[in-house]
Amino acid sequence: MVGEERKPKFDLEERTFEFARAVRDFVRQLPRTLSNIEDVKQLVRASASVGANYIEANESLSKKDFIMRIKISRKEAKESRFFLRLVHTDGRAALEAARAPLVQEAGELTSIFGAILRKSE
């Protein structure tokens, strides 16, 4: 349409937002064990931090700040993957199936931020 802004095919801000939202949907279904309660807190924080730091990187005032924020995004994606693998699903097949694509996405985001770093440094 005329005058309508076209969204890029690859929108990393949106992708990281969707990841954080999907993590929240997943953790709502987990058994409420003591370990899950603690691990979920970390997982929720880390998954949101991936995108929040990417947004801050895009608004950075210097290349050094940009690189630091991308490194934090990569670190938080790794942490998200760790906690996704750690949370207890009580062996429920549906939860295991829901976890797998989130673990994969956390790994892909880690790789993407690693590639951004290699091209930026």
C-alpha cells in the first residue's frame, strides 16, 4: 500500500519479543516445584533481557556500547537456553515438545548475536 511502512522480513526486535513471550507461555504450564519456581524466575528475566538489550544496542551512542549490549544479549540467550534445559517438566510429553523449539530458538539467537559481534568488532 502507498505510504505504508514495510516491515523487514527479518526483525530481530520482534523475534526476541516473541521468544520472551513464548517462554512466558511455556513456564505457565510447568509444575510448581520449589526448583522450578526459582529457575523460572531466572528464565523469565533472561529471556526478556535478550530483547531488551538488543533494543538498547540499537539505541547505543557508541560502537563500544553497541558491542557491550550485543554481548549481553548473547549471554542472556545462552542463559535462557540453560534454564530452559534445566526446568523440570515432570516427564510430560506436551511440555517436552513445547520446550524443544524454545531451546532451539535460544541457540539460534546466541548464534545470531555471535555473528553480529564478529561483524562489529
